[in-house]
Amino acid sequence: MVVEGRSLGRIALSRLRRDRVAMAGAGVVALLVLGSVFAPAIVALLGHPPNEFHGDQIDQTLLAPKAAFGGISREFLFGVEPVNGRDLFSRIMYGSRVSLLIAFLATALSLVIGTAAGLVAGYFGGWVDLVVSKAMDVFLAFPLLVFAIALVGVIPDHAFGLSGDTLRMALLVVIIGFFSWPYVGRIIRGQTLSIRGREYVEAARSLGAGAPYIIVREILPNLAAPILIYFTLLIPTNILLEAGLSFLGVGVRPPTPTWGGMLADAVNFYTISPHFMIFPGLAIFVTVLGFNLFGDGLRDALDPKAR
């Protein structure tokens, strides 16, 4: 009988598959990503253009949907917005594209900066570690919301070769990603401090390997697990941050739909059209919950001490 060995990746995948809660979270994440990618096709089949007005669905006296339950029907799956009658389902689908794209790109940016800074600080130590660590403390103490509001207020409509929604999205990615890297940097620094004294690192150093080779070929591959875990756990945080900035009016401008912007618009109508607040809020809740469940399961699956 031949006993086949299993790699650490296969063992982690087997653990992850046995975790039903994590797999449910992974299913939610997969559906959200597919829904955002194919939003135009889904809306073409089940809804209406996101910025198309449907005044015939609105009571002009109350500025609320004529039909009960916010106008929910086969034609309008989530009802219509008050005042203008835009299809709420279509706007939530298109809003997922903006929110998820900003969160993914901002998380990737923060991981790149945080991983590089943590590796350098943890490996070299000394004054390099001191400078990087103090920089992390400064960024963690920085008032992000105040800075975002001030920056968006002074940036013109055309800058850096970008304009309109593209410029606003790029600003959000830079702001969120650039001020989130210290959270990743601290974790990577601590992991690097524990790895740099391992036998295989000392062996590479004794054979004449330089610092770049050791960092890239010996230390970084052993940090793949925490980097992947924090990628899944930072995305929901950045989704909430983007929604908060859009809620404050410093995100993507109307009429481009975002979940935070829709919640901001719903504040004035929650008494007569509660569905206008419920559905965008549920979209954010389900998205954050799905990513958190998947991230927690992935962390347990990649934990070498787990059984």
C-alpha cells in the first residue's frame, strides 16, 4: 500500500472544505463578485437601467412609491427609489461594482505597502525598524476621515490625467490603501522577526545569500498565509470605510450608484420608504459578513497548529 503525502496547501484546502460556515461565506463572496462583474447582463434581464427615471411609479404628492412595500414587484425586484422612481435592484447591482472594486484595489495597495515595510523593518531591525515603526504610529494616529474630506474638497474635477468618477475612485483607493498599510505592516514585521532567525534563513545567509534574496525567496513565501488571510479580512473593513466616505459625500458623485451614497440619500425617506434604506444596508451587511466568515475559516485552515 502506497501512502501518498499531502502538501500543506492540500491540508489547508481539506480543512477549509470541512468548515461549512467558511464555505458558506466563500459562496457569498463568489456570488457577490460574479454579480458585480456581470451586473450589466443581470440588470438587462431582471431590471432597468440604473439611472432611468420611472415617474409613473411615484406618488407626486408624497414623493413616495405608489404601490405598497416600496413598489416591489416582478418588474422592480427591490422596489423603486422615492422622488425619481429609479430601479433600486439595478442601482444596488451597479453599486456593488464600485464598492467592491474600490475595496479590492485599496486592500491590494495597503498589502503591498504594508508587506514591503514590514519585511524591511523586521529583517534589518535597528534604526530601520525604528523609523518604519514610528512611521506606522504616525499613520495610525492620522485622522483619516478629516484628511479625506479635506483632500476631496481641494482636488479639482480634472487631475493627474483623470476626471469624473475615475478620479474619485482613484482618490478613494489611494486614501484608503495608503492609510491602512500600518495594520498589515505590524503583522508582517512581527512574523518577519520570528522567521529571520530560523535555520533555513541562517543557512542561506551562511551560503552568501544577500538580503534581497533572503527576503524574497526565504521569508516572503512563508508569509503567504497571513498575507492571504489579511487580504480577506481587510476587504470588508475597506468596504465599510468606502461606504462611510460615500455616506459623508466625499465618495463617488451621483448619479453613479454606491451603497454608502444610497444610504445617505435614504436618510430623508426612511419613514415613508424604509425599503430605500433596508436593501443597501442589507447589501453591505451580507458582503461584510461573507468576507469575515470566509476570512475566519481561511485563518483556521492555514493555522499549522489546527487539527
